[in-house]
Amino acid sequence: MDINKITASFPPLAERIRPRNLSEFVGQEHLVGEGKILRQMIEADQLFSLILWGPPGCGKTTLARLIAETSDADFIEYSAVSAKVADVRKVSEKAKGNIKASQQLSFKKEKRAKRTILFIDEIHRFNKAQQDAFLPFVEDGTITLIGATTENPSFEVISPLLSRCRVLVLNPLSREELAMIVDRGLKELGAKLEEKARDFLLEVAYGDARQALNILEIAYTLYDKAKNSSSLNNIIPLQYIEEAAQKSSLFYDRAGEEHYNTISAFIKSMRASDPDAALYYLARMVEAGEDPLFIARRMVVFASEDIGLAQPTALVVANAVFQACQTIGYPECQENLAHGAVYLSLAKKDRSAYNAYMKALEDVRKYGNLPIPLELRNAPTQLMKELGYGRGYEKYPKNKSLLPKKLQGKRYL
């Protein structure tokens, strides 16, 4: 069955059962429990900019939407993978309009206009220039920012922006919490799970509610199709959950095996001078939202490791791609990545410099720090000169090895 057609008629299961209020929200009791910081903020309608940091499927997006709905705010949601600086500017202009309307209504003693909440999913994918773009509007209160990230914001969010936000850490869902969400999904589907299937699902989801519901939905679709042609009951057996988990694993996981398999395929395709394959694996990573700087860094390494002396300009091009990704970010920088991938694929290959360095490194590890020849040593003091430091040094010697005595005459290149 084509998994891409599963949700053609309905929103995904995770969206259909998304909590509508805090009482339906599962998990993160340290934030939304009675008397806890997020619940107090929501109940008092005292919003401030937040960074929600936690693993996938722990409730970051749901919490952001609940905050907006509870406060009756103008909620605008973007993914950092596709949003542009121009989008942020449009939001700021709209927010300014809301503030102006609010002031007019306040003057007339009428109900105030909605405030503006800008929710940026995967905010860590915004580069410095993109984050700088909405910093002034967070500073002056034009917008209330809620950023969601799976990465440490200390490293991924610029300091001026981070200092103006409260970082709230979300935890992976416990097995019991995940079970509650799975039960809601089953109720929505009108189905049940075999006990072994239930245990397997809770285990393989690793505290990720979205993953659990995706697997459950795929399994139900596969089972429902089989049921139509037989007398099966409405209890989903283990085999369908296992099959669904395998199909779900086809999706790119930045922290999992597929992440490393795909970047490996990308590098090996460039090494084999196959630009078509390189572009395909690049597109898979970009479409999945892989960090463009991660891809660009691998290209910089590749330029020296695999192309090296055959085409020294490859390193210049790879560095230019990295700088472009830093400056521009998604979505436009995918064009720079594609440009670089094709260039590196078609370039001549020469690993001689890399191989020579590996041989030198092997000797360093084998022999340790061998004594440096006296003629190469620095001689800043009279005593060092008297000891022979720097004596006999020639700037441009001919046919002379400058290696330590034990390695004299050895060639790496």
C-alpha cells in the first residue's frame, strides 16, 4: 500500500487528536501542572517569549498552540525550514497593525485587539541573519516569540535573542504518558491493539507521541485493508505494528541510522563522480530538513580529502557554499548546496595529500614526539643560540630532509 496516500482523506491522526486545552494535554507536569510556570502564565494571560527545548513528539507545537488559543492571540506559525526573512517582516507589520488597533480600541474602552504570537518550529535551523531579522520586534514587544527546538538553544540561538526568551525544557514522554496518547488514537480509529503489539509500539516510539501515532495510523490502514478481504476482527495484531514501524523508519531521522546512511551515500556519490546520485541524496536531506551547515561542512572536508591537489579551487568553492548557507539559510541555500555538489562530483579526484597526512599521523602515534632537529628550533634567547638552536638553518634547502633523525629520508607524499 502507498503510505503517502494514508492521510489523503483525513488529517493525520496526531492532528485529529491534538489536545484542545490544558486538561487534555499529556506530559510535562513540571511545566503545566497545578501552580507550575507555564500553567500560571497561561491562566494569568501574562505571555512572554519562550524557547521550548525538547525531543521530537514531546508536545512543543501543541503547547504553543494552546498558549495562543487560551490567550486569544493572533497565532502565526512557521517552520524554519521554509520561512524566509520576508515572512518575518510581514508578521511584524501585521503585529504592528494589531498594536495600533489595540490602542484605538483601548481609547474607546472597547475590547482590545489580539496580540501576535509568532511560533517558529525548528528555530535552530534559522541562521544568524534570519534570527537577527525578528530580534528588534521581540525586543520592543511587537511580537511574542515561541520557538521550538530539539537542539541545545545555547548553541543554536543567537545570544541577544536567547537573553530575551525564557528557555523551558521538555522531557520525553514516559511509557505511561505515551500509552494514554495511544489509547486516544485507538479510540479515534475505533480499534484495539493486541497486548504484544501495544508493548512493541510503546517501546519502538521512544517517548515520541508523533512517532507512535504515525506507526499506529499506518498499521491501522494496512490492517483495515486486509480486514476488508477477510473476517478479521478490529484488534490490530503485532505483525501490522512491526510492518508499520519499518515503513515509518523510511522517514529521515537526524539522530538515527538513516541520517548517517544518507550523508554517506551523498559523499560516496560525489567520490564516484556521479552528480545525479549526489543531487538525489542531497534532495533527500534537504527535504527532510537536515541542517544545511552539516551538509556544507561535509563538502568542505570532501574538497580536501578526495579532490585535494587535483583541483585546489574545490576547497574555495566548498567554503563559499558553507558561507552562503550561513548567510542565506533555507530555502534558498539549497541552490548553493546543489551547485557545490555538482561541482565537487565533476571535479578530478586526488587523495594523495590526505593519504600522506594519514601516514605522517601514524608515525606520530607510533613514535610519539620525536626530537625536532636543532636547526629548526626557535632561538629567542642567547642560551638557546649557544645550545645550537637554529644553527645551520637554511630558508630554501635543496634535497634535504627536515624530519626528525629517526625518520630521516622517509617520504609520505
